[in-house]
Amino acid sequence: MKKVKVFIPATVSNVACGFDILGFPIMSFGDEMVVRKTDKKGLKITKVKGYDVPLDITKNVATVSAMKLLDDIKTDYGFEFEITKNIIPGSGIGSSGASAAGSVYAINKLLGDPFSNKELIKYAMGGEVISSVSEHADNVAPALLGGLVMVKSINPQQIINLPLLPDLFCFIINPKIQVKTSYSREILPAKIDMNLVTSQVSNFGGLIHSLHTKDYDLLKSSLKDSIVEQHRKKLIPKFDEVKEKCIELGALGCSISGSGPSIFAITKGEDLAKKIEEEVTKIYQETNIEFSTYISKISSEGVSVIDSE
Amino acid sequence: MKKVKVFIPATVSNVACGFDILGFPIMSFGDEMVVRKTDKKGLKITKVKGYDVPLDITKNVATVSAMKLLDDIKTDYGFEFEITKNIIPGSGIGSSGASAAGSVYAINKLLGDPFSNKELIKYAMGGEVISSVSEHADNVAPALLGGLVMVKSINPQQIINLPLLPDLFCFIINPKIQVKTSYSREILPAKIDMNLVTSQVSNFGGLIHSLHTKDYDLLKSSLKDSIVEQHRKKLIPKFDEVKEKCIELGALGCSISGSGPSIFAITKGEDLAKKIEEEVTKIYQETNIEFSTYISKISSEGVSVIDSE
């Protein structure tokens, strides 16, 4: 294989009570990346389509991740990258995570799969860190592994694929406003009230139990964020109205994806996700903010090869 | 049935990352209670053996719990209580919880079982509150239901029996020193660092997942308390030494039971629990503190009838 084209899904992270821990891919939307072997050693970004990201290989998450991987496997050839960036940086649905996951996945394919997707996580994390305040895996892990992924610990790495309930769908709205990750970190309190901690812990435990026991009611009562949402929602226009509508229509939960401004709702069934899309679109049409919406099954798929030579 | 004698197990609560949420019974140790129907209406405590608890029915957790139940079911007869209090009040292994659970369980038997054990929890909680700062169910629920019990929420009541791994045992040491629950609440900070919160949430999620997937390694890496233990351990002599020894010998986890001073360790297999008992006994024999130790299988048993007429 000399050339590979991959699709890398956007990802919802900070899933309600799973702040910093839980994420899943949006299979209907993401970036594409073409990676080619070149005779000349070293990395080069030949083209960036869509949203603007650096061409400088020391500043682009994709190439920095690739370098981390190539520190461990030496090659006597190089790689060229062509990146189609559909996910807006700073949208809260894993834009840099997609670049990081896509490049290590593509290079691994071109090398003949020396690593498992789980092993690729550390390289992707090592690259993504240049766009984040701290190292985290809750976008790259679900992008690489697919499904509902729990990052129990990054050091040592304990990444868990959780069981999926049948018929789980997700609606996402991405308002096209800029929320800097660093600012949405700053807005969080450094310390949390004990009673909120207990509620977050028990909700997360309830969520994990609900997935194993296929208990949609318990899932619904657990998909809540006691800690982060109340602070970050101030940065997102119409958040309360959108959430209220989602819950009123029957969503299992609704909260902020990543550090915002994207909002997600989880539903049982695709019809409800579509109904929610319709109603939330009406709410956002009242603003003068541009936005995109997506609907995706929560499935076990992640990053994939769409073409190769 | 005119008279019933019940055994009510002591309970370990605040199980590591499950602070305020998770508990289980110590089946090898507990209180006994004899409850008799009397012609005269009303309640009476005729005898208290063992550790001292109030004879005044408005101050004894057992009778206050019974009154809560009898508010909902009127009888034209009364009840007499004889309580054998083996569990020291303030020991951290559910002394008041045992009184509360035992009395409602016994009365329910004498009434012909109008309530399920799950329904009895609210009455037991309603009585136990007189001995605690706040209403909680993490002693009465495991005493009444048996097994590893998660109190997801008390209002509305969501109490979950978690799956048990085979061969789970528990070692407990109860140093006979007094730690007031109110003081061990006071010693806790009102607010918790965000990074500790994330670690507690992910450990609790890991613990729940490990029970469903029978993963002892994950259980071991999850049975940790990032929040409470570091503060309360100062009240317990030799805590660090005991914990270090338990972990060194291979315990899956070790932490403080309830609000202390009892310490528990969870093991795979009874032999390890016995070995731990032997070694921890040596550590405590170096002090001039009296203590008791217990070993118990973590099983699905809870409160039970041992005799009836």
C-alpha cells in the first residue's frame, strides 16, 4: 500500500457525568485525510481543504502525532498528507482529535498494521496535546476505537469499550461561534462541592450499570452533569431552551459536547433524533448564528479506510 | 407469628470510590433483635444487651424506624423489642443502620410481609436519621437487601443490587476508639479539587464495569478513594501501615468503612483475608488499643429470621 484515504469521525466527549472520561464518534460527520508514502524521508503537508489548519508540520496535530509514532518505528521513506478539514477547530466535537487519530491510523495502515488501534491512542494523544491545555484521550480514543469509550486512566492507559444499547442515536448541533478551549477550562471552578461530587459519581456508576443491564430508564436518570454544564452553558446561546426541548421531546440526555459550543442529545431511536433536529433547528433559526446539525447512530464503528492504492 | 428473632449484619459503607453510595453486609457479625406482638398498643424496649443504646422509644433508632412504618400501617396491637447490640455505636460498620433495618424487617415479618425489603429501606432511613447528620441509605440498604448495593439516589429512591464476583471476601478491623460521625464529617473539605473528582468518577465507573465483566484487575485498580480517605485516615491509628500491608499481601483494595475507625480490605478468596487478619492483628497488637477483626464472604445475604413463634 502506497497511499491510503481515511475517514475520521468527529467525536462527542465529556458525555454528561462522564466529564473528561466518556466519548463516542459521530459516524455521519468527520474529516478525510490522504496519506502517501514518499521516497524522500520526512513529513510534508501538501494540501489543506476546508477549515484552516497549519501547514507547518511542527504545528499541525496530524504531523506531530505521526512524528510520535515514527519515533518508535523508523522508516527509510517519508509521508505526504492531504487533509480535508470538515470539523471546525474549537467546535467541541473533536477537530484536533480527528487530525491526530487519522494520521496515526493512516500511517499504521501504510506500515502494514504494526500497532492495534488501542496502541495508536498514545501517539495520537502525544500529538493532540499541542492543541490542548493537557493530554487527554476522550476524543482520540473513541475516534480510533468506535463505540462508547471510557478513558479510565491515561497513565497507565486503561481504555474501556463499553457495551452499547441497541438503537442509541445522537443529535448534535454545532453553533458556528468560537469558544476557546482554554477559556472554557478557565470558567470552571477549581474546586467542586462535595454533594455535587457524590451526585456525579453515582450518575456515572448508574450509567455504566444501565449499559450492562440494558436499562434505558436508568440511563436517562444517569445522563446528567452536575459539575461542568452549569458553568459552560453560559457561553452557549439558547442552551437552556435547546436542552429543555430535547428533554421534553423524550431525549435520554442532553449536554455540552467537549468544551462546547456544540450541544448533543442522546435518543432511543432515529425518529426521535430527527424530531429533535427539527425543533432545535427552529430554536436556532431565531438567532443570527450559523449552525450545523448532525444525526448519528452510536455504533461500534470508528475511523476507517475509504480508499487505498 | 407472634414473635420473631432476627439477625442483622453489620455493614461496610463508603466503599472506596463509592463514598456515600456503596455498601455491603458483614455476614459473620451483627446484632440480634427479638420483636413480640403485645396486646397493648404502642412500642416498648424491654431489654438492651451488649452496647448501650437508649431505652426511650423516641431516641432509639429501632423504635423510631418502627414508628415510621407503623405510620403507614395501623395495627390494633403493639410491639416489644429486645435488642442485642453487638455492633459498637460509632464504629463505622453500621451500628444504627442495623437497629433501623432490623426493627422494620422484624415488624414486617410479624405483619405478614406487606412490604418488600426494598420498600422497607425508606422506613429504616427515616429512623436512622436521628443518629446521623443527614439521611442516608448506604448501611440500611445493604443490611436489608444483602450483596453489594449501590444507592444511586434516595429521592427518588434508586437502589441497585450490583452483580457479585465469585470468591470476594472482606476483612475488617474495628479499633475500639470513638470517632464521632459528626466530627469525621467536619474533617472533610466542603469542596474537592476537580482532578480528584475526575479520578473518583472514573474509578467508580471502572468498579461497576469490573463487576459486570468479572475483571478482578480492573476492580483492583478501581477500589480507590481519591477524596475522603486522605482526610479521615488521620483519625485512625496505624491506618497507613495497615493499608500498606493489605495491599502488599494482595488485597484488591483497602479503605475506611463508614466514617471510621473501622478499616476494611477486600480480597479474592478467604485464605488471603485470613492471612491479612493475621498480619494486621500483629500491627494492632503493637498499640494499646483494643480491637476486633472479622472476615466475611461478600454474598447476597442480608438480614434474616433466626427464630419465630
